[in-house]
Amino acid sequence: MNASLRGGTAVEVDRTRLLEVRDIVKRFQGVAAVDRATLNVADGSITALIGPNGAGKTSLFNIVSGFARADSGSVRYRGRSIARLPPHRVARAGLVRTFQQPRVLRRLTVLDNLLLAGRRQPGESFWRALAPGAGRRDRELRRRALELLALVRLEDRADAYAGVLSGGQRKLLEFVKALMAEPLLVLLDEPLAGVNPTLRELLLQRLREVRAGGGITFLVIEHDLGSVMRVSDEVAVMSQGRVIFQGPPDATRRDPAVIDAYLGSADAIVGSGTPG
Amino acid sequence: MLDPGFWTFVGLTAGIYAIFALGLQVQYGLAGLLNFGHVASMAIAAYTMAILVVRFGLSEWLAAAFGIGAAVAAGLLVGLTSLRLRADYFAIVTICFSEIVRYVLLNRQDLTGGPEGTIGLLGRGQAAAYNTDWEGLVGRVREMVSSGTGVEVSRDVLMLFLIWLVAAALLLVVRRVSVMPWGRVLRAIREDEEAASSVGKDVFARKLQALALGAAIAGGAGVLYALQFSFFTPDDFEPLVTFFAWVVLILGGAARVSGVPLGALMFGLLFAGTRFFDFWPLSLLDSADRAYLRLIIIGLLLIGLMYYRPQGLLGRRQEMLLE
Ligand SMILES: Nc1ncnc2c1ncn2[C@@H]1O[C@H](COP(=O)(O)OP(=O)(O)OP(=O)(O)O)[C@@H](O)[C@H]1O
Ligand SMILES: [Mg+2]
């Protein structure tokens, strides 16, 4: 029974809508980067978010993850409004985002980058860090972190500073860092950009495996339409701040509005075309 | 230079600065907070203790604890109001705060004794002391040592021993927590606050905690300073003292906790050693000018260090170069 108690009354949580974004508006100096965007992410799905450069995809991620405040509109996650939560509370609720420009911590080792994201670490409290036994959880997390590194073939870089990783490797680290945080919903901002084709395939395959095995839902911004259409259950298309379409991949390719605004342009695949 | 009194003085200076700078190490070295008003914690703890003992008749132990508590409270006040500012604005707030503290100490003569310092705490003509019990205890310990082992230890040597004992204990504590997940969170915040908050770390609370811990440690240094020197004035808490803590940190290597005692020893040597620059040609300068010389020498040494070892004596160079 998926009900949560709020204000004393039971509220039904719609399992098919893990994330509900309604009429989000975000203006920068009067220009609407996000303009009444509405979007649903079904529990257990891989949902793609595509659209030309500057469509407002990253801005929408920033709002959902608590890094920016919307001017209006609502964001509900597991039936609760999260529009006013600060980023760390959003992440603790299981909604974890990655950044378009990977934000790995360069002066921490690759392994420490992952350990940082681990949950329930008694050693993070000052007093408990002083007490003996705080290292036990660290060893558990270490095992999990090494598994995740192996998943993206970074296990032999575990002890290197993250600052020496290549751009593509940082993307991969950013991806597994999100998984390390035991998320329910992961927002990936262009996880494939700058990653070589072989690793791309690997990453996509991992995405499907993780989704199937761990009950993790993904919302993925991506310009590589070929790849993303193959793995996703749903596709949402953004253009000029609005979500102009949401539906299964096949229907996306046929939708006149999408073709008009996005797919129609010659360079749709790289997404650099100006919207219609 | 072979005079044991000289070396005791070097050791005492170094010990107090080791503790004082350790507080800054927690704030800057771990959490990346630019605190340019660190001396305020020391001043607040020392003065709170002295005032509570002399004016309110509190026991010295309790007063010392309240002194450290007051330093923490002041740190929290500054943090709660200003930690959300950008790093450089925060730095400006801290230096302003420490100057405000010093000016209050100078001007609220009725409460603090004013420019004359703690000796004037009871007003003119009545010398006030806040460490009678402490000196009594130190005297008894000296007697015990001499009757037990037959060795005569001077008061200052005993203080030296005690101060370094405290310094070592605090260093071990800070070192321990800095290698635990607690320290990892702070290092992450220091490098990229948004990245840390994206994996669920409460950046503001963590920074506040580091600020409070650093203030508590500096407050401890203030109490020890007060006990060692028996009397102090607002001039003992000039911004220069904060600057000296930064010197200690930079000498040792800001990223390493273990660099702090080494930096403090070097600083103590420079600080005390330049008093003895009385040989030719420096003997041509009068003693006031020679006091300035020590600042010049410290400055030159820092420039040299930045050139040859920008990471400090014990820092890791590799870490500095990561892009
Ligand atoms: N902080 C900001 N200040 C001003 N304008 C901004 C800001 N952030 C985003 N914008 C503008 O909002 C629009 C949407 O940007 P956003 O980064 O969300 O696009 P995007 O869909 O992620 O594009 P891309 O695919 O290139 O990453 C752009 O025109 C951008 O210039
Ligand atoms: Mg973007």
C-alpha cells in the first residue's frame, strides 16, 4: 500500500508517477528559460528528456533537484511537494542528479568521491568519528564502491585523484557516484556526452541493468537520440522552455509538433538546430 | 642563544600558536573557510575567563569553560549571519568582527579594564588577578615533582609541558576526525559545495560546525595564553595575531594537520629568535627597529617558501596542481 501520511490524512501515491512536474516557470532577466513545463516520470521507467540547445532541460533539472527555485509551478516526488527543499534534502529523499559538466571532486581520490556519496555513515558525525568502530561502515561502502567502479571499468583508477581522470572518465564517475547515493530516481544530464562509443554502449547497457535490478528510475537528458530512443520507455521533448510532447519513442518520431520543432531540422541528431 | 629561558620562550610561543593555528586548520585547511578574524575567538575566551573570575567571583575552571563557550557562541553568531556570503565577503566580515571585539575591549573600560588590560579589571589602584588558583596548582605540582624526582622544574617549563600536552591531544583528535568520513565531507565542501550537496551533504551545517570547532580550539589557546602570561591587554589581540596563525598554516602546509606543529615551531623560532639579532650589522639598528625586522624576515621567508614549496613544508604538491 503506497500511502504516505500528510496532515493526518492518507494521500494515495500514484506509483505510475514517481515525479510530477507541473507548469514550471523559470525566468532569467525576464526571459523564460522554462516556460510552463509539465512532465511525468513513471516509477521504474527510463524517461528521456530531449530538445535543442537552450531548450531549458538543465534549468528544469536544477529546479527539480533543489538547486534553483522556480518562479511558479509545482514539483511532486513520491506524492510530496519538494519545490522548497534544499538540494541536500532532495538528495536524501532519493532524488539524485548529475551535472552536465561533471562535478567530480578533483582533490579527492576516485574511491573517496564514491564513498562521499554513501549513506548512513556514522563517521560523518564528529563525536562518532572519534569513537572506535566508525570504520566498519566504511569497509562496507568500500566494497560497494569498488563494485560500481568495476561497472564502468574504473576499478584500477580507484586510488588516483579524480582530477587526473579524462573528461569521459569523469562522466562515468559522475554516473556511478549518483548510484552510490542509493537513489530511487536519478536525473542524468547528458551522461553520454564525451564518452566513446564502446563505453556508451556499456553505459546504456548498465542503465538498463540497474533499472531492472535495483528498482531505480532514470530521467536522462541526452542529445544522442539514436542511443536514447533505444533504451527509453518514454520520451519527453522540450523546446523553448516547454515540454511539447511526452510519449513512447515510436510516437515521438511521428509527432508533427516534435518534427516541426526539433526532428525536422537537418542536424536534429546532434540537437544543435534552432527550433522551428 | 643557549640560554634555556630562550628555548622555553620559543616553545611556549610555538605551543600556543600550534593550538591557535590548529583551530584555523580546521576552518580553512579542512572546510575552506577564510577566517581573517581568528584572533577574536582567543580574545573572547581569555577576556570572558578573566572577567568572570575577577568581577563575578566564578571559579577559574568554570570561568575557563565559559570562556571557550563564549568563543564558540561568537563563532556561531558570525557563522549564522555570514556563512551564506561568498567566501571573500565572509573573510571581510570576520576581520571586521575581530576588530569590533578589540575596540569593545579597549573602550568598555568599566567591563574590561580598557587599554590597561586585565590588571585594571577592578579599577585603578587595585591589581586584579584571575589565575591565583591556577598558579597555586602549578606551585603544588612543582613541589610534587621536585620531592618525587629531585628535579627542579621552573614554572615556565611546567607550562611548556602542559601546553604541548594539550596541543598534542588536540592534534590527535583533529587528525583522527579529518581522516574519517567527517573530514571527507569537509574536504568535499571545500572543493565544491554544490557537488557535496548533490549527494546529500548539508553544506551550511557542516561549515558552521567547522567554524565552531575551530573557535573552540582557538578559545582553548586563549585560555592557555591568559594562564601563561597572567595579564593581557586588547593589544595582545591585534589582527597581526590572526596573520601569524596564517603564517603557521602556510609554513606547515595548509592541507596537512601534521604540518601545524612544525609550522608553529618554525614560527616560534622566528618570532622569538629575531629578538636576539643584536650582532653587527644589525646592532646598528635600535631595538624597536629590530622588532620590525622580524616581520620583514617572516615575509621574506614566506615569499621564498611560496616560490620553492607552495604546498608548505608537509603539503602534497600533486594535490595543488589538479585541475
Ligand atoms: N543562470 C542563468 N542566467 C541566465 N540565463 C540562463 C541561466 N541558466 C540558463 N539560462 C538560459 O536559459 C536557457 C536554457 O538553458 P539550459 O541550460 O536549461 O538549456 P539546455 O536545454 O540544458 O541546453 P543544452 O542542451 O545546451 O545543455 C538558455 O537560453 C540559457 O542561456
Ligand atoms: Mg543542458
